[in-house]
Amino acid sequence: VNALISPHLLRINERIVIKNNFVKDKILIDALNRCDNQLNRNEITFFEVITACGFDLFSQFPADWNILEVGLGGRYDSTNVIPKKNVAVITPISFDHENYLGEDILSIAKEKFGIVNKATPVVIGKQKKEIVEYISKNKFFKKNKIFMYDKHWVVKESQGKFIYEDEKDSIEIRAPHMIGSHQIMNAGLSIATLRFLKKNNDLRIEDQIIKKGIMNAKLLGRLEILKGRISKKLNNSEIWIDGCHNPSGANAIAKAMKSINSKDTKKMILIFGLAHEKKIKEFMEPFKGMFDATIYVPLQNRKYVRPEEIIKNGKELELDIIFEPSLQEGLNSIDKSQDLRVLICGSLSLVAEAKKIN
């Protein structure tokens, strides 16, 4: 498998996977030089350069499957130049990047559905009611091969396992190592995609291989526990990181952290940073009443929401928020005599900073 993924946490190599491994430095540098030679001084964005490098390397190192993750939206995304796709996958759509994609959920959905053309089969994850209604009324989707959550496939949780069911069969799998009910939904969408490709005779894959893949799946910076320097300095407290940065992500992580704390109760501390274009109150609301202390820190190398805006919105939600001028100082301000559960979230750049400190 080759893949184009964004963003990266620590190294740019994480964005391009060649035959199941992150691209090596020398191969990436050569691809960047080839792309640079083709530019003729035309302006191009960072994401477009990486996408071009990905396509260049996919042609040099052919694989059975090439997976492209859209960077922003879909319709005008630079990954959306492939004329023929075996399948398009639409994950649950929520509010994000409204300044580019539109202020209402249907406008955002229409941008996301821009990756689907007339010849593209599409697998759709769990969606909000208004998006489901839009799909059911839209003639365009009636012409396409479609495999949709709650209509053609479902996922059910059951005592440390989950059951995937579609029109033909069911699979029972141990819950993935990645924590949270949202990851079970993601696993279900992955299975639905594989089953759909199998049904269309694009792929031969046995259920046992699917189970093994789900069990081995991992994603850096998504409800990941950091073991190392930070934990040791905080009396071996639990340090959790997650790159959630929009309301639906915050809601999923809040739900997961509540579940974790209900089984093993500890004092909880939240440290978060937020990029300037994000919905402040909607992001913070799921965390209301959960944490014994909440600390806001600025993001490195990108515009972030001003602390006074965060504190003001926090007061409206009855959240007492402390501002610290850096993540390191935020960590230093925590009581080191207690066994705590600390969550660092709000931005993948903040998660990357935490991993570097650790």
C-alpha cells in the first residue's frame, strides 16, 4: 500500500507512505527536486508540493493500492485530480474550516462530496440527519454505487468487542487498541470499504486479515499515552495526547476521557491550545465540568485564539481557565505531588510539541 496522509506530527516523511513504510529521506529529497524542476518558478502551496511528490513516488514505486487523504474539503483539493477512483470514502462530517468550506453543515458536506464523480462508488460513514436527507434526495447519489451507514452497514459495540454487519454477513472483532467509541466507528468504516471493494471484485481479502489489521491499527497523536519525561516530572501521572481540534473531535475525546475516568477515578487536568479560526465555545463545551483545572497555552508557529477570548468564553461556560505562556510552563504549573490524569489537546501542533518535550 502507498498512502498520502496529512498533517504530520514530527517528520514530513510521515505524509508519504511507500509500500507500507514512511518514505526515506533520500527518496523524498529526490522527489522534491524533481517537482521543483517542473515548477518553472510558479507559486505552489506546501500541501500541493507534497501531493505532487506523492504522485511522483507512487508512479516510481507501484503498489496494489494508493490511498489519498484529502487535505481540506474535497472539491478543490489537490488530491482530487485523479480521474478514476476505485472508491471514495466519506467519514463523519462535522464543522471545521468554515472560513473555507462554508458556515453550515450542508455547505461543508457538499465540498466533501466533491471527491465523488459520476463513476465513483462511495462508502459513507455515520452522518448528521440533514446530510442523510440530502443524500437520499439527491439524484446524483442514486446513480452511484453507494454503501451507506445505517442503510447498508452498521456497527454495534458489545463488551470489549464490536460487531460489523452488512447485507450479506457480519464480523465480530475485539475492540481496536485505539481508544474511544469514535474509533470503533472508524474501524467499521474501514471494514465497510474493504467489504464494498470485495463485493465489486476489486479486492480479495479474508475476514481474518481484516480482524488482524484492525487489531494492529494505530494512529500517532490520537488518544495516545505518553510515557517518559513529562510523566516522570509529574509523579508518574498519566499523560494523554489527542489532536482533536473541532467540536465533534472534542465531543469524542470528552466522552472517551469520561469513560476512562469512570473506571479509575483520578483528578484530571486539561491543557489545550486552539488555532485562531476554530469555534471556541463549541470546542470547549464538551469538557465542561470534567476537569479539576484547565490551562490554555499558545501554539508554536501558527496563529492561535487570543487568551482573553478563551477566558471570556470559558466564563460563559463556567470554566475557570488559566493562561500559561507555553506548554512547558503549563506543565510546570501542575501540582507534582499528586497522581493525575492530564489531557493535552486542541491541535496536532501542540501534540507534536508535547511529544518533542517528552
